[in-house]
Amino acid sequence: MGRQNQAKEALILLRNRLCNPRFVFAPFSLSPDSNYSKLKFIVSSSVTEASNNSALLLGPRGCGKNAVLELVIEDMLKEYPDTVSVIKLNGLLHSDDNCALKEIARQLCMEHQLLFSKMASFDDNTQFMISMLKECGLAHKTVIFVLDEFDSFAQGKQRLLYSLLDAMQSLTSQAVVIGVSCRLDADQLLEKRVRSRFSHRKLLFLPPSKEDLLRILKHILELPTDSSLPHDYVAEFNSSLLNILADERFKQLIDTLTNSDSTCNHLLKFLFSAVCHMNVETGLLSIDNFKAALPSIQRQPKLECLKDCSILELYILICMRRLEVKEQESYNFNSVMKEYKSIHNSFQTSDYYSRNVCLRAFEHLLACELISFMDHRGHNQSIEFRPVKLLISYHELYQGLKLYRSCPAILQKLIDREG
Amino acid sequence: MPTIALNDSLPLAAGDELKCGTAVKPGRSAETCFTGDATPRKRKMRSDSAAEDNQITTTTPPPKPCTPTKWKSPRRCVDDSPISPPFFELSEICIDTEQLRAVKEALHVSSVPSMVVCREDEQKRVLEFCKQCIEQEKAGSLYVCGCPGTGKSLSIERVKESLLDWAKEVGYQPPDVLDVNCTSLTNAPEIFSKILGKNLPQKKTKSATSPLQHLQSLYSQNQQSTSMKMTLIIADELDYLITKDQAVLHDLFMLTTFPFSRCILIGIANAIDLADRFLPRLLSLNCKPVVLTFRAYTKDQIMVILRQRLTALPYNVFQPQALELCARKVAAASGDMRKVLCICRSAIEMLEAELMPSKYNLDLLSTDNGYSDDWTTPAIDPIKQEIDVVRIDHMAVALSKTYRSPIVETIQSLPQHQQIVLCSAVKLFRRGKKDTTVGELSKSYLDICKLTVIPPVGIMDLSSMCRVLGDQGLFKVGQAREDKLRRVTLKVDESDIAFALQNSGLRELE
């Protein structure tokens, strides 16, 4: 009983960690040339030196740009509580200049407890922003502008970017503009004069390398020794975890996971699923948990569909594949039946069903969306004459047949031939 | 760092420095200097002085505590030293964070020097033009063009001030000045109401006539205008006024052609041929604006400007070669002064970052050895005085950070299947086509997977990978009804991809 409770507590702890980006990216703050430290240096030096600065955070989605930015901002607010105010804009919501300025004015009002009027015009808002920046500059307060989805701001005439960056060219304002974008060429999208005013500090966020990946895994999954859990349980958990991490099969598993998507986000989703599979009886993670989590992340809906098909339906799919290989551009049910007959003739199979039964199977395949009609004309024609096409690729078919519970050898032979 | 050692080694170090141009750090002088001449001195330093950073390298405790008394602040010792060579700026030896801060401030884009150098000719021309207009009480238009960061707005600001001063001196009525940045206008014709606002501040503009018509009528009548002051209109970022029918820009310049017009119009923009492209009718009326081009800065001009900013400070933070490298690189690329200042600041930051960990190390060691009081009484920590100048390597790193595109690094860090997708796109486009559909791409992808014996992913994963690559700006993916029919174009150069993937094993396919 006690063990189960401990296991449940450990589970809660792990799940909390996985959902908390602060925890996941915190170890990066320790190394001096991580992006976290560089960003912190840029922002804190602008705050302490009372100068203007701009930076761009680039990298694929899910690599922790926003998470690291949040961490840095939190640190800034803690270290300099009264001298930093943050304005956040998002390119998907505020890409229109009017909208963006309104939002800036509203956030500035909220920060400084002023009344915001919805009726204020574009001009009023611009004037307000410029005068607020001046006031903040005089009071030695730094305003940090965070522009999410920066590339959306770079569409159109880029007025907002120009006015923000231009305001930073004067001595009276103290602002830091941080753009976050997943487009690598985000600064090429800027107009010449906006780009000239932008200081070219770019921080590149990349998905973690293999060593970093293992380090992150260890950091997240190792239970802390100073928690409320008993020592021996924690020691047992951690040692079994280390064993798993050193296992070759685990490394292969992680490779399969990261081969198509190696971002942090993806990894965290996988870990969450794996941790949820943990057996509360033993209270320890095992490699099977990770194996069980993999299919839920890398789903193959067509293969799952294929598992439910009957053997006749598999025959029909293979006939269609053979017709495709023979480079027949369009074929319909009748040609598939001909092919089926020819297979039966050449291989003397025992499964030879009548036309009606085959038609039923055909309709079932249509309903499953493993095949479909070529186009949506010809509603008047009966099913047998309308051209059809396969919606499942050769590889998926091949894999599905391999996984099929009792696939007849003849089908395997037929599909092997195509290879 | 004992002062005696400093005195001893300095002339040699200076000479060596001149020879090879690298900064000498007295803290590690013996090591970084040329061993041939330095080693005898090194031994002398060791025996004479208390440890300095020989303590860092060896763990022998310093021999006598008498040497700390010879410690003086390096600056002072430098002045005292009888052998200090005249050509070597010894004051640059000890830099601390305050000074670096001051330099960074001096190099910030927003700190404007009192005199704008390297633009004297252009400023003179504009000033002459304005003076002429005021003297003859005639209207005129001038168009200033040039690449971003060439000092246009800055120079015109100065000209404005000098013009007002001159007018007061000579006794002419100083003109009204309207400085408007056209990006702040909601719509283009608003500029006329702004000009009108300046001209007749009391009059309300709620009349039936538009501001433009008002202005036009104002400038066509004699009596009212002769009593009016001249108006100097400075329109920055003029190309924001370009509308579809180019009416606004045209009317603006036409204002200066009216018989009793009183405005001097100076327009600033980037396009060199704005006047020709958008104001063709003016040529026929023989009133094209005078065009003044601000050329991009050359390397020498950049050096002059940098020196002007830095001479205000009593110490040197940059190695001259580093400044020259920066000036050369930027002059070759764009001649943009803002970029130069930004890169210099970035180089200083790199220096700061380099110094910070070493400061920790040295502080720790000094307190460990128990010499804390004596050794740190001079305000500046003596151990820490390596010659902290920004060297060429700092500048080179700052330059590469600015000019490098992150594409190669990103491609190298992509997961394997996404790299294969990129390769398959390159292969497809080799045959001359420039865009393809996702379906075709998947066929090429499957071929490559077969060649490299890597199990391919399904079509759903493939199309989501295409979307991810499109998000990052490597592909351009269009919209279509069906997933398979979306058009895909490559936005990155093939050679970049080939370069990035050359070590990854996929290269052989190309």
C-alpha cells in the first residue's frame, strides 16, 4: 500500500515537472553560452545601462524560445522589480497596425494604472505610446516589447516595427524589442530601413543534440533526493532509471522518436505519455512504458484501419496495387475483379469469392477510406464503373500485411513482388 | 601583477605588440609574449616579485610579503615608469566595466555627436539651398536620397538648426519648421492638414474645402502670403506618401510651384529615382526638385566617424586593427553606420563576457592567498588588468554573428527525416522544375529512403514535415484542396543544403 502511494506521489511530481517549462529549461541557465544566458545578458545590460536594444529569437517551433524568454523576463522582474515593464504582442492577433497600437496603449495603461479609452484614434495611440516611452525613459524604466510571431509583423508596410525601432533611436526612450519567430529569414523580411534600425542580434534555438537529450531526460525524470518521498524508494527509482537510459533499446527508441521530429515539445509529450504508463504496483519506470508510449505519439491511422480488414479486402487492395504497378491510370471495380480472377487462375488460391461478396468488400473499403473514387462526378453510374484509386501507400500496405494477424502466404508473396 | 615586472617587461611587450599586433596581457605576459626574449624576464619576475599570475599557474606561495608595498595602481605606475615608450598607449592597460559601459554608450546609435562629420559637403549644399530660398523669398524643393544609415535625417537636423541660427544672425525672419515622419500619418493626404496647421494655427480646418485646396488657394493669392513666414517642411520617409495614383506626392511638390508659394520642401527617402519615377510631370513643368544623394560611407569615413566618437574618451578600448576590420567589412557590404555601431558594441560585449569569468577566477585566487588587503587597495583589482582591448578576434566573431545566416546550422540540426525531405526536393528540382506537389515529393522521398535503407514515414507525417519546413522558411508550401496537391517550392539555395549536409552521409545522393 505504502509503495503505491509513493508511486502515485512520484507520478504527480513527474507530471508536474513535464508540464512546467520553467523546470525543463532551467538547467540551461547554468551554462554561460546557452541562449538563456545570452538573452539574459542582453536584456539585463540594457536595463542597467539604460540603453536601447533589440534581439531576435529564431528556431523551429517547440524548441523553447518562448519558454526561455518567459524565464528571462521573470528573472528580470524579480531582480529589477520597479524598473521593468513588459508589453506583449502577438503577430497572429495584432498584425494590423491599428490593432497593435491599441493593444500597446491598453497594456501601457494597465501597467501604469491609467484609464484606457477604446475610442482613442490611431494618432492618439501613437502619441500616447511615444510620450509614455519618453516618460519611462526619464524615470529610468525600461519597457520590454515582446513580439511573438515576428514574421507576421513584417507583412505590409511594417509601420509598427518602424515606429517602435525608430523610437529606440532617440536618447529619451529606454526600450528593448525582442522578436520571436520560427522563420529563419525573419530579418530578411524587414524593409531596408527597418532592418537598418534593428540591431542584428539573433539567437538561434535548435532542437537538442543527442547528448543534450539524454541530459534533459535525466534532469526531468530523476526524482529529487530532498522531496517528501522516502530515500530508498528514490534511490531505487533513480538507479533503475539510469539503467534504462543506458540501455541500447532505449537509445533506439529515442532515435525512432526523434528521427521525424526532434523538438523539445515532442519529447515532452512522449515522456508524459510514458510516465502515465508507469506501473504503480512496482513504482518504477521500465522500458516497456516507453515502448507503449511510442505508438500513441507516432500514430498510423491507416495501419490501424488495415488491421480490421478481412482477407478478401486485402486481396482487393493488392489487386489495385498490381493494377497501379502495371501503370493503368484508371481502373474500376470491374478491372479489379479481372485482376482478382487472374490471380486466382495463376496461383490457384482457395479464396475465390463471388462477385457480390467482392462488391460488399469493396463498399466496405470505400467506407473505411482506404480507397476512394477518383472524382466526384458520375454519381449516376453504379459503383462498378466508376474509377477508383488507392489511398494507402505501398509501404503502409506492406507494413500492414506484415503486422496482420494471420496473413495468407500468397498475399505476402504478391506484395513482395511489387517491391 | 607586480609593478616591477610590469616596468621590466613593458618595453619588450610593447615592441612585440607592435610587431605582431596582438594585445599583450601583462597578467599572462610571459606566456603570451615571444618566449625567446621574455623568458629571462619571466624568471626575473618570478624571483623578484610576489606572485601574480604565476600563482595561477603554479601553486607556490609568494616568497615575501614586501612586494605588495610596491603595488600601485597600474595606471599610476605606468605614468611613473621612466621607460614607458611614447608610442604605446599605456593608459589602455586597465579597463573596467564602468569604462566599457561609457564606451558602449558613446557608440550607441542614439547618442548623437554635436558635429556630424563626413557630411560637410552635403550639409553645405542643403544650407545654401535653404539660404537662397529664404533670401529670395522663393519656394523650392529638395530631395535627399540614400541608403539607410547614411546620416540623412541627422544631417538635415543639423542644417535645420544652423539655418535658424543664421536667419537670426542675419536678420531674416526665421522660417516655421514642420518636421514630419510620414510613417506616422494615418493616410497620405493628412500631410496637407499638418502643413496647414503650421501655416495658420488659428484657423480651423473644418471648412468644406480640403486642406490641399486650402493650401493651393493660399499660395495663389498675393496679399496673404507676403506677410507669412517661410515654412520649412522636412518630410522623412517620403515613400510612405506614395499612393496608387501618386497624387499626394505630386501635389506636395507642386505646392512649391505656385506663384506665391512660401514653402521650402525637403523630402528624405531611400529610393534614388523617386523623383523620376513618381514625379514625371514635374519635369515637364520644369520644376523638378534638386536631388542630393548621400552616398554610402566608405571605410575611411567610417573610421573618421568612429574616431570622433571614441576620442571623447580618455582611454582606448579598441585595437585599431579591429576597428579597421569592422569598417572594411561594413563598407563593403552596405556602408550603413548603424550596423558599424552595433557591431562595435557587440564586440565590446564579447570582451565583457570574456572578462567576467576571469574576474571571478582571479578574485578567488587573490583572497585565497591572503593578500586581499594589500593587493586590492588600489581601487582597481590589480590582478585583473590584462590589457582589455577589443581585439581582432572579438571583432571577427561579432561580424560573423551579424552577417551569418542561421540556415546552415538549422539544416544541420534538423531531424533525419526532414533532412531527407530537403534532399529529395533538391533532387527533384535538379531536373529543371522549380516547384512540385507534395505527392511528387513523397515519391522522391521514398526513392531516397530506399537508397539509404531508412524506413520511410507515412504520407501524413511527410506532409506535416513539409509544413514544419515551410514554417521555418526553408520551403514555400501553397494551399490546395487536397494535401497531396499542395505546391512546394524550395526557398533555400541548393548549395547551402549541400554544404550543410556534406558530412551527414546523405551527401552522396546529391
